[in-house]
Amino acid sequence: MFKATKNGRGAADRLRKFLSMVKGYFVREPGAAFIIVFDALIFSCAFSLVRGDEALASEIAVYGYLFLVVGVVLQALSAVKSEASRGEVG
């Protein structure tokens, strides 16, 4: 499954490369982390509703939507900034 390189560090090198790619993604897309947290919170909200704890589900949903708003605003600002740096904004 994992092929080793000459020095036997193939898996470690691939992991470093993967983590570098993930870090680069979150630097390019600053709102992505907040949107992922929103997804996790809404998922836990659904579990709370299944268990019958509507008060907890409501609280989780409020925090989830706050994370969504922050994430979308950051994504929008990032898009405007990248367009401005390319000279596409008016």
C-alpha cells in the first residue's frame, strides 16, 4: 500500500506533503474552517434532536449559524481581495 523511498520515509513524506496542502488550502480559503465547524455543529444538532434534547439542539444551531456567517463573510472578503489583486474590480 505504501511504497517506501530509498531512505524508507515514503509515508512520512507523503503525510508532510498532504499537511502542507491542507495548510495551503486554509490559507487560500480563510472561511473554510468556519464552514467545516458549522457542518459539525449542525450534524451534532441533528443528533441532539434525535435524542429529544430540543433545547440543546437550538443552542448548538445558534452557534453553528454564527460560524456559518463568519465563514461566508471571510470567503466573500477573500474573493473580493483576490479579484482586486488581479485588477478585476472596477
